[in-house]
Amino acid sequence: MTRPASLPAPTRAARPATGRVAAAAAELRAAVSFLTRVPVHRRTAELDRTGAAAFGLVGAGIGIVAAVPVLLLGARLPLPAAVGCLIVMALVSGGLHLDGLADTADALAAPAPDAAERARTDPRAGAAGVTAIVLVLLLDIALLAAIAAADPRLAAVAVVVAATGSRSSAPIAAWIEGRRRAPPPVGLGGWFASRVRGVDAAVAVDTMIAVVLIGATIAGSAVALGTVVGIGLATAGAAFVVNGRGKLDGDGYGAIVEITFVAILAAIAVQLPIPAS
């Protein structure tokens, strides 16, 4: 997640009455501001919005844009197409989820809690962080290339579904974290968890389900099964991150996004038919 221009106090001040369309537009602008590098003008009164309800929708938009190279080149050049897809995704998102993954990996590799916090906040990536980024990108590329070589349409749909599911995972994790957190929230991660409501997580889930159903209609049942299995795997990965860190900070959300993305791709790719020898 990207950091908003300013972090309002985690109090639920009454918002001025607005129409549903205006409120939805404000939520969408907040989600675009959090998840992408697309310049968005946000009014001061909107800065208390997380945009969490629109995370799935923005994730789908990111996936649609990133899927273009796979759809156009996947049949002939699956490997370059997969690389192109990830380049587009990194440009649109600013690569900040990868940064969160790296910082989280460095923190998990640290020998003590104080060293973990120093490692997480160090602007330089450590050995564990670099390794995590390289491995995740290699897995993303290999999985996408394998799917594209078998079925470019399935690969394009897999990108959209994985992008939607991975971005939707953040509000779900935040809602769960907000329910279990006892001390006052601190930092971006704490602020996010304190602001995400159950309805925000529910809308993100509904968006993910809708995108998965559309994807399954286009590319087959492997999309739906892969998403369900991938979410299950990602949940285990998220639990490992939270248990290892003892909390869910802003970087942890980035790690969860990346883990969910690769888990969904893997669960779809494993269903590909074995080539005849």
C-alpha cells in the first residue's frame, strides 16, 4: 500500500452527508491513491477514507492493464509476455508491495524484535529482502509463462483474478487485525486496520467473487478452483507473517498482497494438463 498524503487521527469523525455516487467516487479515489501511482486529487474531507471497499475493483483494473502483454504475446512469446505483464504491474503500482515484502522478509530474518524493527525501517534491502523479491518475481514469471504457453486467454484472466484477489486480501486482513488488536494502533498499518469496517471487507470480497465468476465464465472452472485454493495458501502465508512479526504493519500488507498474487497463479497453473510425452 502507498502512504496517503497525510494520516488523519484514527477517530471516526462524522462525515458530511453525500450522495451514494459521490461517496463511492471518493472511496474509489482513495483506493487508487493507496494502490497505484496514478495521480488522484483527493479533497481534504476524504483523507480519512482508506478506499478499502474499492481495493478489489482497483485490483481488477490493474490486472486488466497488466494482462494486455500476456493476451497479445502469450501464445508466441510466453516468457517475454510474462515479464512484460509484471513490468506493467510494477509501473502502475510503483512496486511498493514488493518493497513491503522485502522489508517484511528482512524483519522476519532478524534475530530479535528490536533488530527486526530496525531492519524493516532501513531503506536498504537486506539479503532476506532481496531474496524474497527475486524468488517471488521468478515464481510469478515462471507461472505466468507456463499458463500463457498453454492458454493465453487463461493467463490473462489469471492475472486479473490474482490482482483482484491479492488487493482484496488487504481489507480482509485489516478487518481481522482491527478486531484482534488491543493496544492503540500506530503507523500506517495500525491506522488502516482501525479504519477498515466489516462492510469494506465484505464489498472487497463481493468484488473478488464477481471477478472470479466472470473469469470462470471466460476461461473455465480452473479460475474459480485456483482462486479458492490460492486464497487458502495465502491465508497460511499471511498467518506466518503475522505470527512471525507479532503484528500487521504497513509492510506486512504489502507482503500479503504479493503472497496472495503468486498463490493464486500457482493454484491455477497446477491445474494445467500435463503435456503428452
